[in-house]
Amino acid sequence: MPHESTVHAEGHHGPAVHRESAVYTHGHHESVLRSHTWRTAANSAAYLLDALEPHMEILDIGCGPGTITADLAALVPDGRVTGLEHAPDVLEQARATAGARGQDNVRFVTGDVHALDFPDDSFCVTHAHQVLQHVGDPVRALREMRRVTRPGGIVAVRDADYAAMTWYPAVEGMDDWLDLYHRVARANGGEPDAGRRLRAWAREAGFADAAITSTAAAWSYATAEERAWWSGLWADRTVASSYARLAVEGGHAAEAGLHRIAGAWREWGAREDAWFGVLHGEALCRV
């Protein structure tokens, strides 16, 4: 059974260095799971759904609390979905999600996308949502995803692109949030602007141009409820999650600065004309 492992991978910012897999910047604080449990196959994997067939076996990498995984399991009733997560603590919630739906064609395991503990050609579809932006070597991860996918199958990846995020109005402190997030994420070994790089990474991993279908999609937050939810979870994440701890411990920000940025988020969320857009890059790669 897959398990947690430590992988020494080459970084992808500047000269190659031996390092452990990137640190997951967000962690699994309640403010993070508040966001993750909102995600569904419909709002986070629509680009993949038309390719699914009832018999398929799917690997869902970085499954987190399991909401997308459970949705995928419902779409392959004659198949099976394996949800894989590097951090074992969140899998209890993932199992509860599937259990509440009475699903018996889904299982959850721990593992590392850089070194998947599955034989070659194990799955019809290998899927990763918001994963490659956090890993130490996304090309190596894609090669592993390709290895465990059967010929004719699909590797499907979707990642946000932080530099392409946009909002209105220009509340003072919001630009500071984006700059800080970039610095913290990259110091942890990730690439927050992953969305624009998915096609390039897939080509480097060995997929031919003709085998890659590149698309883009966006989340947007504009209603009073959406603004309150999005601004609240980011305000809380900025001061109380692993991201906050890593920002301070890494010397990127002082606690007072984090509270100022959290205040900017809350100020933005209170504006009646506020709007926020999150652009994602997507890639369907045929094996």
C-alpha cells in the first residue's frame, strides 16, 4: 500500500539543488479545509468529466478532504477511485465524506506523487487538482503520473495561477498579500504561478504536443456571501494557518504585517462592489 515517503528532487527555480519535496504551504488548518471542502468535480474538474466512463479506475492525487474524489467515484459506479494524500491527518475527513455518501468504490491512501507506489499502467485516469504548484519537481511528478496511467488513458492536471488572480477594488494591502504569498510559496519549493506552466511541464515530462489539450477556467467571487466566504478564509489563513507560520519563520513577514494583510482581506470583502477572479490552467494529457 502507498505510504508517505521522502523524496530528494531537483528544484525548478534556478540551479538544480537536492531538496526534500516541497512543503505544502497551506497546511490543513480549518481555514484551508473551508476552501477545500467547497470544491466539487463540477467546479474544479469540469474539463475532465466528459472523458470519464462508468468502468474507469481513477487515481486522485492530493485528494485532501475528499469532496472531488467522492464526486469522481459517483461518476464511475462500475470502477474505482483511489484518493492519495501526502498528509495522513486529513484522510479521516476524506473517508467520512465517502462514507456519508455510502460509497464502496473509493479508498484513501498516503503517498508521494514523486514516487507513486503503484505498478505501471494501473489507472485509466490520473488526476491532480492544485497539486503541481506545491511539489518540489512537477515534471518528475507528471512522469510518475504518466507511468501509472494505462496506454490510451489520461493524466489530468489543474492549477491556479496566482499572478493571474485579479480583484476589484484595489484595497491597500491586497498587493502585499500577493507578493508575500509568492515569496513564501517559492521559498517552500513550490511554484504559485503553475497554471501557465502546465503545458510546458507536460511536454518536458514526455507528452507530445498532440497529446496535450490545454484549457483555462476561472472561479469568481462576487455576491455578498461569496465575498464574505473568500475574504474570511484568506484573512484567517493569513494569521492562523501553516502559511502564517512559514511566513514568519522564513523571515518573510512579521505577525503585525500578517494582521495588516488579513485586515485588507476583510476590508475588501466588505465592499459591495468587490469582485475576485482566480484563473486556472488545465491540461488533459493522453498517454
